[in-house]
Amino acid sequence: MTAKLVTRAILITAIAYMAAIAAFMLLGATRDVALFLGGSTALMALSLLMVTRGVLEAVNPQRGESEGGIFRFCSDAFMILTPGDLGPAAKASISAAILYFTKMVVFGDAMLGLPPIWFSLTG
């Protein structure tokens, strides 16, 4: 089960990244700009997906398994980033924080003009 979720998470991340890169390149961005902005946008979107899942779990923890279909399918894959002894709302929130931190380390924040953290660590 865990291997399937890891594979699903990697595929969802790759698809989001490729879609964001394609969108920026269609809008006229250069290749390098599209790579950084696409990665930043993709990880931010996945982080917001997990924030939404956390809010929904906190507001209505008794939702049925049939509710949410594709939303639950996508967000379950990222719930494995956290330990198993937490509640679903906490797991989703921690997963969102991990995805956002990964975004900041690898791609930085273009809107705020912050370079990737690894630039600061290596330079």
C-alpha cells in the first residue's frame, strides 16, 4: 500500500510540475524561468491541496469515504509524509508544511523575490 501511495505522490507531483511548466512556456516565459516558476507553482498548489484537506478534516471528520473522490485520491498520496499516530487533520497540515518547505528550499518564492534556500547555503 505504501509503495502505491509513494508512486502516486511522485506521479501527481510530476504531472503538476509538467503542467505548470507548459503553462508558463505557453505564456511566453523562457525555459529557465518556466522551470523555477513551474516548480514553485506546482509545489504551492499541492501544498494548498493539503491545507484544504486539513481544513475539511478538522471541520467535518466524519465524512464518508465516498465523498471527495479525486480529491481524496490525490491528497491521500501525500498523507504518507507524516507519522501514522496523528489525526487526519494534523497529518494533512504537516504534509502541507513539508511541501511548502520543500518549495522554499528548491525553488524559493518568485512573488516575494526570495531565492531558493539552497542558493544561500551554497553561496
